[in-house]
Amino acid sequence: MPDLFSPFKLKDITLRNRIAMSPMTQHRATDGHINDFHIMLAGSRAAGGFGLVFPEQIAITPDGRTSISCAGIWDNAHIDGLARLAKLVKDMGAVPAIQLGHTGRKGSECPPWEGRRQLPPDDPRGWAVRGPSDVPYGGVRPYSVHPLSVDEIHELHRAYADAARRALDAGFEWLELHFAHGYLGASFLSPLANHRTDAYGGSLENRLRFHLEALDAVRAVWPERLPLTMRLGSDDLNPAGLQFDDSVAAVAMMKLRGLDLADLSWGFNTDDMEPKPFAELAAMVSRAERVRREVGIPVATSWNLGVPAIADSVVREGAVDIVMLGRPALSNPHWPLWAARELAHPDPWSLVPEDWAWWLRNLRAHPDCIGWPKPAHEAADERQTR
Ligand SMILES: Cc1cc2nc3c(=O)[nH]c(=O)nc-3n(C[C@H](O)[C@H](O)[C@H](O)COP(=O)(O)O)c2cc1C
């Protein structure tokens, strides 16, 4: 039975464990170019023991960014920086992964610490946003949405393919399409955002056409030996929105079109979801487990899995193949090493680079003085023996 530290093989790629740093947008790029900060963030988590490491969502077009300071891959000039990041992640023993995305009608924002708001199209940092229909995000944002023509949809699919080719050139070995969180893919699938009456709207099959054609376009350039995955907005938590049953059927259709793994997340197509899932422990796990069981496809998920015992149990129970950590990976670059100690792994140091492991094994420091708290199980044993 696999646990959190068991290797995981998908196509020709083997992760050293089941722990991934989930993509996290940082609003620190310039003209789409990543910099030393992004490379530090990814490289340090790879050195900290994560098996799969994503930088933030990488936009396929300039208007696919969340803010003007988000990273992109719409130009060959973006390849060099991303290649440095991918190489460092790989040198540290993790698999470099890339999440390609387009924010659709949710783009043109300012960084969240300036207030979560959309900027008008004529703002120097803003742009006119595009989506499946002319419905603004949540039905409440003040700026109009340009409804994509069929030609523009095809152009976007070509942009996904061009981005995938650049990602391959940059050395990434795992590709995820970001079709969750209210972004372009998620809004095509959601009846809240997609009011189209053509082949891309209406029935589930039609609303999923955007996804299926994107998979086809990307697979044409992304080698069969490398994983092609999708973060799917699978539940709008809204009675008028996308229902999870439809997402199970959608993943089954995408599996037939070459999807290798489903990373389940929320639709986030409005702000008024109920219940709000932000603080619930293991909030997405039962849904991920259902997709894994009913569709027979490997699954990943995030959302409050940062307690080591919970992360380990969802893998052991066969609910989830990969645990995606967002906020825990921000707060602790060595989360896997810490979790290994918490879970009484026989050799926690095996999770860090070999030279660090040598120093840490051989310098015989006092065990309480190496910069991490005593594991919960040891602290409990100590209390009992007092
Ligand atoms: C700062 C920040 C930025 C994020 N940016 C992205 C992103 O670019 N792409 C994405 O799919 N999810 C993004 N997320 C969501 C995370 O990947 C993750 O799914 C979420 O934080 C839940 O996992 P957690 O409970 O481990 O934090 C972001 C989350 C945070 C905290």
C-alpha cells in the first residue's frame, strides 16, 4: 500500500514521493518574465523534498495573466528563465511541472494586497477581458467581457499548443492545464459563465468542447511519454452552477482524449459559493476519491492537506495519488522533511540533497537544536514517560 513517501509513476515520469508544491501566483514577474525570486521559490521547495514542483500559473497570452506582474510563456524569449527554473528543480531531485493558464474574464486584476479588484481596460496595468459570454465574473464586476468568437477560440487553442512546445523546450516534464478557479477553462464549463448557444455552449458535451480541443492541441506537441494533466474546476458550490456529477462525466470523457491525471479543485465562478471551502480540512478529498474510483484515473488535489497525518492517510486510503500543497509550501520550504519526521519516516534526511543529508547525519547536533520542532509522536512519548 503506497504512503505519502512512496514513488509515483505516471507515463515515463517517476516522482520520488507523492508531495507536490501546488502552483501559486506571486505577482512578481516583468513582461511575463520570471526572475530569481521564482527560481528561489521553486528550487528551495525541490531541495526541501517535494517530489513535484510547480511555479505559478504561466499565462499563454498577455491577457491570460491575473495581473500585469504574472508570468507568461507567450514568447520564445520566456523560455530561458523558465529553463533555469526547471533545471534547478530537476537538479534538486524533483520533477519540474508547469501549469499553463488563461485567466479569461477574471484577469486584469491588481495584486491582491492592493485590494481584490479588477482594473478597467484603460488602466495602464489593465486590459479588456475575454470569456465564453459577455457575463462579467460573478455577474457583478463592472467591466464588460468580450465574448470569444469561434476563430478566437481556435487561436487560443493554438496558443496553448505553442506554450506547450515552449514548456517542453524549457525542460518541463509534467504539464497541467489550469481549467479551474473561474479562469477561462472553468468559465466555459460553468453554466454561470457560459451562455453560448453555439457548439461551445449548452449541453455538458458542448461546454466541455473547449477542454477537449485544448487537450488535442496540446497533446499534438507534448510527447505521449510525459504526463498531461488538468486542474479542473469541478464544483461551483452554487445551485445554478457546475455540479460535481457533471465533472465526473467530464473527466471520463477527457480520459478518452488523453488526460493522464485529474487535479480536482473548485470552479470559483462566483464569490457567493456556499459553503466556502477555504478552511475545511481535506475539503476536496471525497470528490477526488470519487473521480479516481468511478473514472479509473489518477487524481491529485489540494485544499487543507497540510497536516502530515492527513496527507499520509489520504494516500494510504487510496483516495488521492498526489497531495498538492499550496499555503503549507509557502510557509515551510521543508514541509516534506518535517512531515517525514512527524510520521516517523525511517530516514527523513533522505528527502534533502545528499550533501546536506551528510552534514545533518554526521555532525551529531543535539536533536532539539537543528531548527525544527520535536515531532508530535516523540513529544507525546516524552510526556507519557514523565
Ligand atoms: C498565493 C497563492 C497563489 C495561488 N495561485 C494559484 C495558481 O497560480 N494556480 C492554481 O491552480 N492555484 C493557485 N492557488 C491555489 C493553490 O494552488 C492551492 O490549490 C490552494 O492554496 C489550496 O491548497 P492549500 O490548502 O494547501 O493552500 C494559489 C494559492 C495561493 C495561496
